[in-house]
Amino acid sequence: MVLQLLANGIVTGCVYALVALGLGLIYNTTRIFHIAHGIVYTFSAYMFYTFVRSLGLNVLPSFLLGVISAVVLGIMIEAFLYWPFFKKRASLMIVFISSLGVYIFLVNLIAMLYGNETKVLSPGVERTFHIGSMILTRIQILEILAFVLLFPLFVFVLKTTKLGKLIRALSDNPTLLTVLGADVRKLRIWIFGLGSFLAGVASCLTALDVGLDPHVGMEAFLMAAVSMIVGGIGNFEGAALGALILGIVQNMLIWKISARWTEALAFLILVLFLLFRPEGLMGRRRRLEEV
């Protein structure tokens, strides 16, 4: 039982980690608390569902189109909402409120078009694999593999490629990067595209695993935000670690308490970290001048 709960926690943590990496990439470089990341997650799942159920496409091309839909929506939010505010030097609070507005509008639009009930993509019995005393479905294994493949690729791109160096430079000193002549607009499009891609992959895999409803994006966003803070803001390895810990703790405690308390548990963990280790697991304490 314990090993099975641990395996389920790792699966959940891998999904949280993908969403947290995308959210962290956007926040660390633009300082936007991108709550619309939640609707990018939801939109991707519903596009996946539409391509499979309404258009009758196979799962693999539908999956790819669902992920592409997430990338397109993320870039559109940046191009038509955040970038105009950036040019006008609007406060981050205004940007946050506009992001929340986009989330609320699009969630209600999706609920109006598709209904509020849970949709299921794979109604049949999913093939399972036995690993010792643990049982994992094929989709759960794919969720783990997606994280195992995408996380090192993500870190490799950030640390070794020219794009990654520009992204890290934007995070460290955006003003200097602009003075040096870098195309900040194109760079921000890349950032939102990459962040939305990670959310789209997590969303479509989760939709295959447990289904979808119009409000799945908010839960994914909140768990990603908690993971990012627990791991340490500005540290991508920390965000992944925080997500895995959060997923494991939530699933292990299902053994003793109701699953309805898992979100409350996540925020209890957040409060404890904010009180006793606000820099997160892998963050570092900074002087006031650095903030």
C-alpha cells in the first residue's frame, strides 16, 4: 500500500513539476504572476478532447495539436495582453488583475460551450504494468517519462543554448539586456511559448489519465505555484523538487485522511515554508538590495 501511494505521488509530482517549470520560467523572467497559465492548461485539454471526440482524430495527432493549442494561446496572451502593458510600464498588479480576468472569461466560455461536467477521453480499462507491488497504468508511466525527458532537456536549453543564456539574462537584468540591443519582444514570445508547451504536455496527459473539466486549470496553477515557492523561486531544480515532494506528501496522506483535504494540505505546507523557510528548499537568502 505504501509503495503504491508513493508511486501515485511521484506521478502526481511529475505533472505538477511540468506545470511549475513553465510557470517558473514565465515568472522568473517577466515577474508576471501568470494566473492565465491555468486557462492555458485547461484550453489545451479541451482542444485535445475536441480533436479526439468531435473531429475523430487519433490520439497522437490530437495530443500534438492540443499541446500546440496551448503554445498558441500562451503566445497570444503575451502578445495582446502583457506586451501592451509592458510597453506602457503598467504595474504588476494591473497585469495580474488582467491575467485573472482572462482566466475567468475563458473558463466561463469553455463551461458555456462544453458544460461543467467531467469529460473522459479514455473510458475503457487502461492497460496496467506491475512493478513489484506497484501498479501503474500506461498513461501514468507516460507522465513520468514526460518529466524525465523534458526536465533535463529544459535545463540543457537554459544553460547551454544562446536562447537559454538570453532568458537567464532577461531574468537577471532586463534593462541591461534591452540596452545591449536584444529583441525583448521575441524573447518573451519564446518564454511564453516554452512555458505554455510544458503546461500543454502536462494537461493533455492528465486529461488522458483522469479526464477534464473547466476548472482543472486553477488547481494545476495553484499546485504549480506552491511547488515553485516550496522549491525556491528562481530555482528550476527546486521547483521540480518541490512538485515531487508535494505530490508524494498529498498521496501518502490520502491513506489517513480524505482526498478532499489534499489542496488544504498543500496550502498548509506553503504557509509553513513561508513562515520558517521563505527562500524555499533550494533557494538562498538574499539581501534587501538584491530583491
